[in-house]
Amino acid sequence: MKLTLVFCGLLCAVTAIPGTPSTDPSAYDLRYRIPTGCDPTTNCTYFVGLEVNANDSSYLDVFLTAPVAGWVAVGFSPTPSMPDSDVFGCIVRDSEVEAIDTYNVPTGANNNRLDPEQGDIVFSNGTLENGRITCTFSRLIAGDQSPSVDRNLNNSWFLLSGFNINGRTADDVGFSVHRFTTGVDLPRALATEMVNPVMAEGELPLMMAQTECPTNVPPPVIDPQDYRLRRRDPAGCDPQDCDYFMGINNNTNPEYLDFYMTADIGGWVAVGFSPSANMFDADVVGCNVDSTNGDVAVVDTSNPATGRANNLDITQDVCRHSSSFVNGRITCIFSRKVVGTDAIPMDRPLDTDYYFLFGVGRSGGGSGSFPNHQPLIPPVSDGQFNPSTDSGDIGVSRLRQQLLQAHGILMLIAWPLLAFTAIFFAAWMKQALPNGEWFQVHRAFHIAALFVAVIGFILAFVANMGNDGLITLGSNNKSGTTHFVLGIVIMALQIANPIISIFRCKPTGDYRWIFNIIHGFIIGLGVELLAYVNIGIGVSIFSETQSNFGDLTIFWVYLAFAIFGVILNTGLLLFFTSEAVLKGEEGTYVCVHHKIVCNFSFFTGQYTHTMIEQVENQSWKYSVSQLV
């Protein structure tokens, strides 16, 4: 379906309308496209064209396109990062394309805001065809808002890219956070240098185009195993067989250090240098795969003191000797200045002791910064090392990984084994254990499940104490955020349920059935099901972080564990039921063969007169203790 709309954007000015922007992307003075040489009308992952309007020089014409059905935008910032930038672009709302003017506030996870006034934007044309947005509009160069809202485009700025596969329906909000299509990522900054969009002309080169090392920085000629300082995982592995390998050596040019990095992963591999044993406030260098063509870029980045973003440095103090991406393995050799050009923490002097952070990611960032690392990575070096002088193999502290793995193991014990067994005895074993034994087992297993789950819950927080805000949350970590939120809800209800049981009414009370439904069905079974879902999310997170395990392997292990619990409890049901039948308890035998009716009757407290008489006569061996 194709939608073509011609109208002004929200609250746009109706006077001084500039000339219509060109619909030919090649006609724009300043252009940027991903990948290089792509056709904006068919196969560009991202394209932006900019030029001064032919009829009114106070406006800048904009051409944007991307293969998404949500939004596509371009930003202008004093730094290579998103905060504190002016952003405008096109968005799909209710299957219609609109142009909006927004800005990013300096802080916040989703920091994009709609401009108070939309009069700076004059929308021209927008189409949504076969999942691709294409739009043209004009934007007032000087803007009519404060400098923090509208940047004067006749100055030099870092150009920022962005798109999302999903649109937004509300008409009073700006762009949502970046969301990339499968296998596609965009650099936040489109160039390492600032650009004046009014004055500049020509094709902006891809940031992927690397600066090759000059002749006075010769490539290393030694085997990677002979690099002076190394980190290999697993220990003792050959670099080309390692899940992760990093080597550092001194270049013959004393102003540079040589790096050799390789990883058995299809996104990126990096090493960070930090004064503390966490990823914040760190200088990070590494290699990034462009998922559109398999090229490998060497990038110089940094992590801010707070938050999760990894940002490109203003000056790229790295030069590439060689790089490759073959059979799913990244390999790159590059040199980095010992004393960088940018200020700390963008560039830390590499002749000082630091903690080393070792990271990899499955989703490549192209020529941009590094996207999210795998949650159980990076392991941190077990001490501080000097990149310029120290030698040998670097050990790592795996305490965080071990704590998170222990968290997962304890939750597997608490829910598919202990809690499942407790619920099973309460729901199905009343007839087989007619003297209240089922309740003792139910209570004992639930207490054990609560104890084990609380320990596992605490371990997750202890493992993440090095993270800002303890747990890393945000839209860029959807699985982790969902897992965390569900975990809080599950733990709160798991603690609340035994407290509720303390205040239950007598088994013969008229309103006992209300307690039974709340305690057993709504909270009991509900929390158990939520726990299974959350464990599945946890298994997914784990499978993505362990390169030596395949996703299906982890899934089958989890499934086998759950099946084991079902078989174990089914075996208990058959054993105790057969014991009861062999004893010749007629009522028990009847209830075994009509267990659904019996369980519902006793579980909800809706007993018939005959049932009550049978209970009183103990013909079914049901005493009051059994109904607590």
C-alpha cells in the first residue's frame, strides 16, 4: 500500500512557504548514504540529503528515507552523541507520514521531546511504500526557539542518524528511542568531523572508511601469541580459536601501541580502560562489523560516567593495519595513540594503570559506537595493568558471571522443582494423602522455594552492584528490563502469599473459598506461570551471552529440567494413589477416578451434603487437617 500526503506539519506556518524541495535525492548538495553507493529509492539502509531551498534561503530542504515503517530522522549536535541535539524527521502515525521538529534534552533514557512550536517545519511530501518511509520537507535554518531547542543550522554540527521500525500514535510526543531492524545498526554520528549543513557540499564519506596507518606507524610483524600483554578466553587458547583474544604490543613508533583483537562473534569486539572495575567512565577501542557488507571498522569510543551509552570520540586516534570478518569471526590489527587527542575520559593516556574491560556483542554497530555488550560480559581484569609496560596473560574476575549463573541455577531449583512440587501436592495429592500429609509437604516445599528464591534474588543485585543503578535497564535492554520487572513482581507475590495464608479463615468457614481462589489460583498458580516465563527470558539472556553454548542447547536443558519435574510429580501421584487404592478406601478410590470434581469441590469449599457426611464419617478419610 502506498500513501502519499501533501500537507503542512503540525501547527506549521502558513505564510512564507518556501519552494517545494526536490524529490530527486541525487540533486541535494550534501548527501549521506548507508551503505556506500546504494540507491536511496530502493536499497539504502539510511539516506539524508540537505540543501538550501532554491526560492527561500532561510530554509534548508531535507530528503530522508529508510526501510522502516516507524520514523526516520537526522540530528544536529555539538558532540557525537544524541543528548542536547536538534532533531527533525518524518514519522508514521495512523498510517500517515508527518514531519516533526524535536530536540533531545541533555539527560534521560528516552530524551526526545517535541518542539513547543512546529512552525519551523514545512512539510512537502511523504510516502510509505513497501515498508519504506521517504519524505521531503523544509526547515527554518535559524529556528524560532531557544538554542537548546532549535540549533542554527548555519553552523558546524555533528550529524546524527536514527530510525525506528515502529511509529508512535500519540500526536504530542517526539521520536521514540532508536530501534533497528534485524541485523542493521546505524552509527549515531554520521561523520567524525563537524559539518555545516548550509555550506557543505558533496557526498559525506562513511565513517566506516578507516584511516589507514601512516608509514611512520608500521604494522606489527609478530605472531599474536607473542604480543607483550594478552587476554585470552578460554585460558591458553590459540588466538584464532579463542572466543576472545586481545594482544597489546609497543609499536616501533613510541607514540603508538599496537592492538590485535579477534572474537568468535558477528558484531563487535572491544577492550576498555577504566580507573574502576566497571564500564563507566572508560576509554574503549575495538572493531565493529558493518552488517550490511561485512566490513570491519576500527573505532575509538568512550563510556560516560553515568548511563549506558557508548559514544564515538570526537577525534579517532586509531589507525587500521588490517581487518576481516570471515566465517563469523572478527579479526583486526590497529594502532592507537598512547596519549590521545581528546580529553579524559574520551581518551585516557595508555601509560597508566587501569582495569581492563573485555566486551563483545552480537549486533554490530557499523562505523558507529558499540551497541550493548552481552549481559554476562565484559569480565573485568583481576587487577590494574599498564598497557604500555606490563606483560603476560591478564586474568579476569568472573565473580559477576558466577553470581549471575548461581542466580539462574537457584531460580531453576526454586520454581520448576520446589514451588512446582508444593503446588502439585496441594492441587492433586489430597486424595492420596488423606490425613493432612499433603499440607506438610506443600508447606515445607514452599518454604524451601521461598528461601532459595530470596537468595537467588539477592545474588542478582550483588552481581550488578558495579552498574549505575544496580540493574541495567532501558529500551536497549528489553530482555533484561522485562526479566527484572517480572522478577520484582514475582518475588513480591511469592512473599505475600504465605503472609496471606496466616490470615485464612477456618476450613468450614462460609468464605473459605475466597481465600482458596486467591491463595491457590490467582497468586499461587499465577506466580508459578510468571516464574516459568521469566526463567525462559533468563535462559534466553544466558544463551545470548555464552558463545560456547548454542541457543537450542540451553533451551533443551531447560525443557529437560521442566520435564523432569513433571515426571517426578506424576510418579508421586501414581505411587500414593495406588497405595490409597490398595488399602481399600472406597471414598478415596472414587475420588481418584473423579479427581477433577473432587479437587474443585474441596479446593473451593463447595462441598455437597453427601460429601460433608462422608468427611464426617471419614469414609474418604478427609479430616479438618487435610483442608487447612
